[in-house]
Amino acid sequence: MSTLQRILYVEDEPDIQAVARIALEMVGGFQVRVCSSGEQAVREAQAFAPDLVLLDVMMPGMDGPGTFKALRALPALTRVPVIFMTAKVQPQEVQHYKALGALDVIPKPFDPMALAAQVRSLWRDQHE
């Protein structure tokens, strides 16, 4: 089983970026590349070669689902798991994101101390 080390994190809010980066790097020990837009994520994803993508849903320009589709179209990222992060976690919305092919949805606001463990747990569930 491969280990989860590199996370591509796509989020347009600088405050949320900062909290999540600390949570994932300091608490989780992950290597994190933060992208502030879907367009930036699509440009940088292949070179970074993430093990997992954390993807905000609501972003200006290319939104989360649009970014997801664009990342899936990249040969190196067709099988990389994606977890959406959003405040919109009604059951039908979560089902919609999973139907797109997302591994799961992490609700916002998230608990910074629990984020790394949450991500690792979802990763493990997929790889068992």
C-alpha cells in the first residue's frame, strides 16, 4: 500500500489556507502544495504529483467540481483521490460530490487538530 505524503490543497481563502497548511504539515507531517485557484491547481498538479487532492468547492473562476474534472483529465491525476471541502454538506450535496467521483467531503469549518487524522482515515478506507 502506498503511503499518503503529498497533498495538493486548493483553497482561495488565505486564512483557511494558512490554518489547513499548519494542520496538515505540522500536525499531519504531510508535504503540502497550496493552490489559490482551480486554474493554478491544474497548472501545478502534475509537477507536484500529489497522493491526494483536497479541493474547496466554492471558488471564483474555476469552482471545485470544474477543477475536479480538469484534474481528472490530466494523465497523472486520473486515479488520485480527491476530497472536497465545503460548508455545503446537505446529504444530497455530499451524494452529488461522491457521484462526481470524490472520495468524500470534509465539512467546513474543519477542526485543525483533527484534519490530518480525518484525511488519513479517509485515505486508509480507500486503500484497504
